[in-house]
Amino acid sequence: MGVYRRKDKNGAPFGPWIVQYPSAINPRTGKQKYACIKAGESKRLADTIFAQKILEWEKKRHLGLETKQEFVFRELAEWYLGLPRVQAKRSYAQDVSRMAVLLDEFGNCNVREIKPAMIEAFQHRLLKRRCRRGKGSYAPATVNRFLEIMKRIFNLAIREDMVEKNPCLKVSKLAENNRRDRVITHAQYQALVAALPKYAADIVTTAYYTGMRAGEIFNLTWKKVRLEEGYIDLLAADTKTSEPRRVPLNGELRRLFTELRKVRHLKHDRAFTYQGSPIREIKRSFQTACRAAGIEDFRFHDLRHTFNTNMRKAGVDRSVIMKITGHKTMSMFERYNTVDGDDAIEACKRLDAFLTPSEPVQEVTAILLQSPLQQ
């Protein structure tokens, strides 16, 4: 540290004067980092610059203004994935998988050098890139999940005083347009169940009559099925919203679970099994059955849409439906509630009935007009 000139092989000084001064402290080792600048041919100027740099350094140290440690994105990503609150997330495995894509793009970038334009370019490249599972390119909704993870990393790092700003804040999410309003009729449901093997038909029947999510059904255990009382008790750990929920059972489901309980297994407590093992998915048999039943563009999760729509058409109050399905907001309920042409026709009939008095009402009106009280 100080002022010096370089020397040639013979030890003779040459070139401009160089000022070496402390610039930062490594928070991991506590050692000082140094920087160098060229001060020209004047030693007096070099001495003056050195004195100024030392003064600035002392002010930074005494005022707590040392230069922050600079991280590359890979270091922030590893730090984020190691946080207990992150590891406790149900979606932690998805975060790890998506982080691999982010590291391919930004892993070795200094976080200070990551700009909004770089993130936007990454978004558009993802839309054209084949996803890791090889089933087409990334959907806008999936691209938005990558942005959410990046934004969360930077926000937590800002809170811990590791970085100064979040470049994701000025990046807009892509339009997802992933709202679905696909429902099936009861006749189509019956055709679907008839085309399924018994173990899969039981799961579809449960989804059709309860509106439960796939994970809630596949992970259902017998201790949550209160058959005598007529409901399923889901714990906070079982639901997406982390809130307990009670799902009522109709007569069809009571009969179904009564039969299933006769063959329950001793090695585990899962309600839905195949050859003694818990069922984890029925995607292949479900798609095959849809084709056999002539049902197009229908997914397992659409059974939840169908349940909401059927309950609403049956006249069940919306607040009750939301309590059963676990929708926390009216906007989310409306997303799963489908209004079709039959609803519009029924609405017109109800309006006509309201605006057009029935004959008894007309007769009462005529009597009232002739009453002495009206004269």
C-alpha cells in the first residue's frame, strides 16, 4: 500500500506513479482489499491522491460505510435455498428445479450487474426454449414463476443488507391467460367413470363430488375420513392454503368409502391404493378414459371447476361452496365457477317470473283497486 512506480529487469523505475489504497473489507476473512490507480508522472500528485484515499477510507470505516461485499448470483441462490423458511415450503423441490435454469443464465453474473433488460431477455428466451421435460416450450405462467423466485431472492438479500436493489422490480410479468372454464356434464362424468379402472374411478368420483385438489385426494388417509359423521377432515398441512377444511360426503361417497374401508391395508393408512400400494397419480388412465368417452381438452383439475359450477347451479350459497373447496377470495372462486348458456336462459326465466305477476297476484291487485280503501 502506498505510492510507487514499476521497475524494469535492472531495477530502474519506469512508467507513471501508482497509488495503492484500501477499498473494502472481506466480511468472511476480515482482510482488507486494495485498489490501484495511475497518478501520472508527478509524485506530488500521487502523494496527494493517496492522502485523499486514506482519508476517505478512514471516514468509511468510522461511519460504517465500508463497501459491501459483492456476490455473484450463484452465491445468493445457494444462500436462499439454504434458508430454513425456504426449505419448509411445499414447493421447495420446484424451487430447486427452477433454480437450475436460473443458474444456467445468471449463475456467474455479479448481482450488481444484473439489469431489468437482461431479465426481460431471459423471459423471452424461455418462451422459445423447450422445457426440461421435453413437452414443449415454457408457458408464460411458468416463466412468471422464475421471475417470482428471482424477486424473492433479491428482496431477502436486501433485507439482510447483502445487496442494495432488486432489478426484478422493474420487470413486468407476462400475461398468463391460463384461466380455464372447462366443465363436463353429469352424463359425460358417468361415461368417464365407466371407462376407468375401478381404482381410478374411485378417485375421479371423489374429485367430482368434493372438488378436492389432486394432492388432497392422493394423500388422503383413513384417519381423516369420518365416515360415520359424514365428512373428511383436512388438516392445515394437507391444504394449499394451509388452513384446515371440512369436506362433506354425499350418499355416493359414503357408499364408496364404506366399500374401500373393507379392504384397507395394515402397512399404511392411505385411502386410495392399487395392489396394496398408495396411488400417486392416474394421469395415463385418465387420459385414456377421456378419449374413450369422447371428452376433449379435459384435465383432472377441471373436476374442481365442475364441482364449483354444479354446486352453484344447485343453489348452494357461494360462501358455503368456498368453505368446502377452500377458496379464500371471491376472485378465486369466480375463476373456478363457470357460467354457461343454460345459466343465461335460466336467468331470463327468473327475470320474466319476477316481472310478470302470476294470475293470483293480478286478481289480488284488481280486488285492491276496487276496495273502498282505494276510493
